[in-house]
Amino acid sequence: MIFKGRFRTVRHKDHAVPTPPPRPLLGQASSLDIRAWRRAETGGPMLLVTSPRKTGRAVRRNQFRRRVRMAFLAGVAPLLDQPWVVWVRPGRTAPPLDTISLQEIENQLRLALRRLPALDTQDNQGTLDTPDTP
């Protein structure tokens, strides 16, 4: 699924969750479990939203996925042209999916995306630019 030609949501067999999975970007008290990792390929960010059956009926799970997608679209500007996979799912202590508002999802997603490291700082980490001296 292509949104505005910049990135697409992750589909089946379109990603591989690293082993071990990355740590959550937010604490255990949050209602969303948000994790992220870099892809090897270049390109824009990808979104993976999961909502297992035990979290509610199909209508509620689909509504949750739509809300997460809309929140991601609203806050994806800082991630454009960066190869991140962002994985969002309900947290272990999450309330029922229909009680999580779009505003709450946007706030938690914005906070989590701010915690992602910048690509240029990690790529150059540990290297010093020293002039060559004879």
C-alpha cells in the first residue's frame, strides 16, 4: 500500500523482525508497545501494526490499525528518507482498543519517534576526523 509515494506499510513477508527483537521505545506503563529498527535497504520508513485477536473483535482491531496509520502519517515528517521500520502494537497493560484515542496514539508515537537516534550520529560513531600528519 503506497501513501503519497513516500513509504508504504509493511505487508506479509515484507520485513524481518530482528532476533532478538529491539527494545521498546516507551516504558511499560504506556498503552502502546513501539519498537523500531533500521532496514538494510534505503528508502522511507515502513510501518508495521499488529493487533492480536485477544485484544478484541475484528472491528476494534481494524479501527486501532487505522488510527495508528493516521497518527504515523501525521508525524512521519522527521523520518522521511530514513530506512526505519516502526512496529506498533498494543502494550501488555493496554486498555481496550476502542478506548485508546487518536490523540493518545499520536502523542505516544511522537514521543517514541523522538527517541530514535539520528542516522548520521550512529554511522559516524566512534570515528574521529583527524588530519593526516606526515
